[in-house]
Amino acid sequence: MKKMGVAEERKAEVLRKLKELGESIYYALQNRKFPEIYLPSRSVKNIMYDQELRQYVLGPAKVRRSSHNIKQIRTFTQLIWLAFFVKRLIKERKTSTLRDIFYSAQAFNIDFKDQDESDKIITDLESALMKAREDFNVFPEERSAIFGELIIEYTVPGYEGKRLDLTSHPDGVMIGPALTTAEFIDTSAEMVIAIEKGGLFTRFIEEKVHKRFKAILVNTAGQPPRSTRYLLRRLNQELGLPVYIFTDADPWGMHIAMVIISGSANAAHLRDLTTPDAKWAGVWASDINKYRLPHDKLTDIDIKRLHELKMDPRYNSKLWRDEIEIFLRHKKKAEQEAFARYGLTYIVDKYLPEKLEIVKSL
């Protein structure tokens, strides 16, 4: 019997938890009781930073959804329908998007007033099962991409066993459901470089960074979708590849890096979207003066955001504190593309090797 891959194991776990949920409702009805479900509270008071896990987690507080409470019957019913729909997706090996679910509910006469309401119910089910929606076969729209010497094997219906070299397309391969759940077969890579912007991702491909630095390149397309964060974690955990993150030199770029490293408060109920050992490799605030980069002045919103980051326990280490202080002191920000003032290849020839050497020593 073929051993299950990581994706199959995760889906089997979801099915097991869905069965337990269904049995609890069945037994309550059988004993003439009103079914109810307890969910971890996602209130601000119940979200805390776990130093050991290096991410936000939910505390012990619970909230109850009961069919006995007339005010909760609507959300209770929506949640049970979603559990049914997710089971069907997994069993039939089909995928869906957040938008699809909003419309699919109408075929079952399940009423969501808008997509925000259906999205919240999906998060409720994530909390109830402590599993990500990607494990439910519910994915975001594709916008991130990957490129590098990595051979994958698909597990999705119709493509089982088919393999793909991720250098096969010059624009990279879109990170969709099929790629996210694929098995890793072989790689010569020694690191992963996650890049905030598509322009620099393309430049790195053109300059053969994947060969020169033995790197798998990932375009996060700004704040990375959760499927991309999950894939970064898999590359790190399953292949043992260190992950280096390149963003713009501004508070928003810092936060993109931190979300990859330690997740977000909004996903405190999940454990498999973070890469705690990933390193923010720049562009740092200190790089703006060091490399004399073209820059803009920080806006009032930028400065407000930096003060918010100072209050966040995830930014307590020396590197993050120092860079925040430099931002606030010089009030400058710069984009990754600013290195082009020295020529199109400078960032690969000069900045990248210097910065990787520094970050590896931290």
C-alpha cells in the first residue's frame, strides 16, 4: 500500500475531525438534546504571543454555538452546512475558492448576506477543527509563483504521478492548489529566497540566481497568500532549506517578512503557516544609507505603523528593534528596485551575496 503524502495525511485528519463533529451532533439529537459546538475564542483578549512557538496563539477561552439559542441558529446551521460541504470537497477531490463557497451555499438554500459572512464561517470551521482552509481544499486566487531546480509530483486527480521541473517555465509556476499539495521529489537547491515583488522575482530568474546561489525563488506578490506561506514552511520543514525574505525597506515590507516568520493574529488558531527560522534579509532601513539608495520620505501612516510594530512582541530582537529605530530616525523608505540606479545586475552581483553572508552569520 502506497504511503500517504503530507497533503493526504492532513486531509485524512480533517475527515476524522469532521466525523467527530458530526457524531457529536448526531448523539445530541439522539438523546433529545440541542446540539452545540465549542470554538476557541478569537477575541483580542484570547490572542497571545507564544515565545516557544514564536507565533500568536489562541488562549483557553471558548465560545459556544448552540442550536438552543435562537440568535445562534443561523450561524450554527451555516457552520454545519460548511462542514458537510468541506467533507464533500475532500471526498470528491475537488477544490473551491472563498467566492465559490459563497455562491455554492445558495444551491443548498443556505443564506449568507455577503461574502464577509461566509468567510467568517470558514474561519469558524478552521477554529473548530484547528486546521487551515487549504486542508479543506479551499484556496485563494492564484497570484504567487515559484521557480527553481525542484521536481514535484502531483497528487491531484488526473495528474497523479506526473512530475514537473519548476524551471520549466521562464515566468515561474503559479502556486495553486495542485502545486501546494504536490510531493517534493528531488532538488539541488540549498536555500529558498522569498521575494516581495514580481519585478525582482523576474530579474532573479533572468540573472540565474537559482543556479548562482542554488536557490528556489518564490514571488510572494506582496503579502503572501496562506497557500504560499504553507508552501514556504514545507520547503523549510520537509527539505531543510533555509528561507531568506527580501522586501521593500518600509514598515509594510517588514511586516510581510514577519508574517512569513511568525504568522498573524488573524491566524492565531493555526500552526502550519509559519516558518519561524526564516530570516528577513532586507532591504533593511540601514541599507538605504549604506548603499545610498534613492528613497522617499516616510508618511505619517508609515510612522504610525512603525510605532505599532514597536509594541508587537515579535519585533523584540535586536535586528528588528534597530531597524525600526533607524526608520524612525532617518524617516526614509526605499523600494527593492532602487538598486537599479547602479545597473540592472547590481542587486544580484553585489547586494545579494553581501546580504546573504551577513544574515547567515546572525
